[in-house]
Amino acid sequence: MELTLDAMAYDLWLTIRNGHVVDDDDLDIRQIKFWIKNNRAVWVKNEVGKGYSLSQRFIQPVKTGVYDYVSLIPTDIAQFGTVGDTILKTTIQIPNLIEYKGTPLLTKVGPALVNEGTFTIIPFERVPYIGNGRFNSNAIYAFWKDNYIYLISRGNSLNFTGMRKISIRGIFADPELVPGYLNTDAYPITEALWTYMKDIIMKTDVQMFLATPSDKINDSADTTNTQTND
């Protein structure tokens, strides 16, 4: 089975229907997708918290159409109350990432060209202190804030001020919201985790669903927040 979100949700839907007497009108596919998204996010956060490395399968690129890059525009530095000649900002919003200890799980922010290096990713709180050393005064730093990625440097090199496209990758709370993601794409999960997670969902979320009166489920997916930030 190709591990798309639709395929996993339908697989779980069939498993529930085959094992239990359930009204199809109550078993909303949106609710099943939420269970998948939520359990994946919790598992990833726990694994990162234990210091384990994650498979590349969990990482998603942010795309503009079919292109694996995001455009940048200059923005006003005054909003951050910090120093720096130039700050660049993505032209599109970057959805919530899974966070660990308050730091979004960005795995790469770098030039659009694949063979070039990456920038130093920092939490927003470190912005006032960047570039103070002898050897990093011209370094480029990236941070995520209010659903945008920003680049900042104390230096004013042409490589920085002339940059207009970057590559972004990360581990997102809701993979469906990532720009460029299609519902036919493989979901950012491994086969091993799906097998484990399916069993957990059946023992927890599904059992709770079956024990809850049937007039409550159909609109739940519209109001449930998948964000896992601390």
C-alpha cells in the first residue's frame, strides 16, 4: 500500500468497520485523518526528546508550485528590535512545525542551489545575539516566527542581500498544510511507524470513539487543533 494519507485513513476505516458495528455517518474520515496526524506528531516529538535520529521520510520540502524553493523579500528590521542591516522574509507562510523544547524542527534552510551550504538555524530568542564573534560576523542565520522564515545577518554581503530564493525542509505538525504537498504524495511516515501507530489508534482513539455517543463526531475534525507546540 502506498502510504498516502488517504490510503492510511481508508485502511483504518476498513479495519474499524470490519471489527465493529459502526454507522458510516458517524465514522468520519476527517476524524480518522486527525488521529493519524496527531499520533504521528506525538511519536515524533517523543523520539526527538529521547535523542533518537529520525528517518528522512519524516522531512518535507516547502515548494512553490513544482519548484523546491521559496522566494524572499526584504522586510523591516524594526519589528524585531534588533541589529542587522538586512532581514529577508519568505513570501509565503510556513505552517507550524513540530517543536521540541520550544524550537521548531527545521532541518534545513539554505540556498536554493542543492550543492550550496545551509544557514545556521536558531530560535527567535537568539536573534539579538547573532554575529558577535570574530568569525561569524558575516554568517547568515535563519529563524521561524509567526509562520514565516526569516534570514538575518550582521554583515551586508551581496550573497545575502541579493538572495531571493531559499530551500526549506522540516518536520511539520500537519503535513497536508505544507506548500507544494499533494494528497497523492507519500505521507511523511515510515511503514514501521504506520503499523505500530495503527494498532495504537485502534486501542485508544477508536475505543474512545466507540464509547462516545454518536451525535458528537461528524463536526469534530473541523474544530480539533493538530498543533503540538509547547
